[in-house]
Amino acid sequence: MRTIVYFAIGILFGITMFKSEAASWFRIYEMFRFNAFHMYGIIGSALFCGAIITFFLKKFKVQSILDGTEIVIEDKASGWKRYLFGGLFFGFGWAISGACPGPMFTTLGAGFFPILVVIAAATLGTFCYGLIQKHLPH
């Protein structure tokens, strides 16, 4: 049952990403050149909604509708370096490839198969990070 729910949410997310043009390389290019507000509006809306939802989940100790367990959102570790360098790597990859993880799979689902190169590179990068993660300072 849980898999079906996650699959349905993923399909809805993909349709939303495609219809809002958040998976469009052109829209991402516009954003990084500061030529249009479109992507900033999408990202800002998502950030605002995520902050509000997280606040209410923490305040009211909401339980999962799937199995009744409490949804626990832990506070993030402090330290600015990890977020700065992580954000830079993420941003550079996003700017070079024209896709972040969510839209990569949306783009694939829309039938743009050259994105498979980007997905393979992202998977390799994640694997390499997993190998060196324990050696990085916290």
C-alpha cells in the first residue's frame, strides 16, 4: 500500500513539475541569468509551503496516515561550511546540467532521453560522496 501511495505522489509531483515548466532547461537558464522570475516564484512558493508545513508537523506532532507513527523532523546540524560547499556543488551541477534531481526524472518521463547522461553522472557523484563522506569534517 505504501509503495502505491508513494508512486501516486511521485506521478503527481512529476506532472506538476512538467506543467509548471520547472523541468524546462530554458526556464532554468533564465533563472541563472536573472532574466525571469518564474523559477524564483516556484522555488519561493515551495520554500514557503515547506516551512509552514514543517512548523505545523513539529508543533502538533502529526502522525502518519499510513501507519500511525509520529512524523519526526529533526533539527539540522549547525555549521555554515557544509551548507555553503554543498550548495555550491549543487548549484554548479544544476547550472551545468540544467536539471536538479526532481526535474531530472520528470524530464526522463517526458521522453527526453539525453537526460540519462545527467542521471548517470548524478548517481556516480552520489556514490563518490558516499565513499568519502566519513572522511569529511562535520
